Amino acid sequence: MAVLKTKEFYTLLRNDQVSKKEKYRIAKAKIARLLFGFNDRRGLLLKLIIYTMLVSIGFVYLYPVLYMFITSMQSLEDLLDSAVKWIPSTFYTENYSRAYSVMNIKDSLSGSLLIATVPTIFQVAVASIVGFGFARYNFRFKKLFFALMIFSFIVPPQILMMPTYRLFSTFELTGSLNAFIVPAALGQGLNSTIFILIFYQFFKQTPQSLYEAAEVDGANQFTCFFRIAVPMAVPAFIIAFLFSFVWYWNETYLTSLYLTSRSNDLTTILLQLQQFEQTYEAMYPVTENSPNRINEGIKMAGTIISILPLLLIYFFLQRYFVESVDRTGIAGE
């Protein structure tokens, strides 16, 4: 039976020449199609389930951020008042001004951007070259090198931290940005294996006939890489850069291990967040009945400041981020 439009359906129900049994059958079929759908159209029930799941999952992800933001906007009186839950009584920004001064945002933000950007550029460049080499060429011990690369990713990084620290100390890499640049330039940055595999998969899918045609026209290997491989792997470059940037930005243990082992002025936002309470107490000494005592609102303001740069980056690059993840077929950690 053809699908009746809404107007035709009501006209049919008001038609006295149609029996009640036939009207009931048509109404039942109409309601079934509305609830469960037909052909490729989703029914109302399926849409309700999907939207309920999306809202629930979204709430689980957004609740911590909403809680941090609302708490950061509450004064000490609101925090102590049990009646104030989600809506602060006043628009209180003093928490952010104090957190801004405690975290030394100017120096820590520049340090975070430096540590996240420079090693990421080296890591993406080297990973693309290594991935291109594995995908394009056959050479002796290729499978062995590939297996060793996978094995280096399987080994827990905690096992290698102390030997790596001893090695970096020997070459005087600790206490400077070189502790991150040199490993990234040698293909041993944070999770470099993942990026090599991404580029390997992309370059493996490139038709060999394109390289052969370019070589017939006189192109060398560098030309093939920069004129053929790189333009076709733009999504891989985007996703590798974004993930590498986020991982370097969020890395705190290695940053504190390599940078704070020697006297160094280079710091990051997350290192300042780790030392937030001690720095706050040093800048705002606490006396008896002092209003300077640290509270949950000030801590949450510092946390919001620490994640704000990444939120802004994702907001402006969301379209490229989603498209690249979809084309590379990987999931974030």
C-alpha cells in the first residue's frame, strides 16, 4: 500500500464509505510507519532512542566542564551556601584574576605552545618520511625494522623512563627543549609509532602508477614525495599534527622530569597547575580569618584556564579534525 500523506490520511478517516475495519488497519499501518519507519526512513521511536543516547553521552562528557565552569564563577559565600547549586548569586570573576596571576599565564602559555608545537612539527615530518619509506620501498630487513617499531610502542614507557633520563643527562639534553625535539626528530617522540602507521597506511593506498608515471617524466624521489604523496595525505598530516599537539600539551610527567631536573625558566600551564596550591599560598599568605584562603572556585578557575587553549583550538579546527579522523579511521585516546 502506498504511503498516505497526513492530509490524505485524515480525509480517508472521515470517509464514511470506508469500513471501520479498513480505517483501523490503515491507522495501525500509519502509526507503525511513524514509530518504526519504512524503507530508509528512521521511525520516531528509533530517533528518540538515538537522540536520548546522544544527549546522555553528551551530558557525561560535558558535565565535568560545566561543573568546573560554574564552580569557578562562585564566590566563597556561594560555595558555603548549600542553596546555591548551578546558578551563582553574582557574576564573580575574582577567581579567574587570582588564578591568572598565580599560573603566570604569559610565560606558561608560551612554554606550553613551544613544547607542543616544535616537537610536533619534527615528529610529523619524520613520521611521514618513515611511513613513506616503509610503504614505497622494499629493502633488506624491512619486516624486522617494522616489527621493532611496533615492539617499541608495545613496551610500557614507564620501563624506559629512567634509562632514557640517564641517556639524556649524559648528552646534556635535560633542562631544555632539546629533550623533546631530539627524540621527535629521530622518530621517537610521543606515540610516533601511531603516526608512522597512519602515514604508512595512507601512502600504501596511493597507486604505484602515479609514482611510476612521475619517474618516467624525470621526477626524483623527493619530487614524488612532495608533489604526489604529501598532497594525497593531507588528512593524515592534519590528524597527526592535532593528536601530537594535544599529547605534547597534556604531557606532564616527562615535562616535569626533563625540565625541572635542572634550573630552567621554561614552564608550562600544566606544570603551573600542578604547583597551583603551593604557588597560591606563597603569593597570598593565609592568616587567621583571612579571605585569601584557597577554595574550590579558585582551583576550578585555574583548571578552566589550563584547558581553554585546547578548547579554542578544537573549536576552530573541529571540521578538519572530524574529517581527518573519519578518513584515517582512528579513535582518540
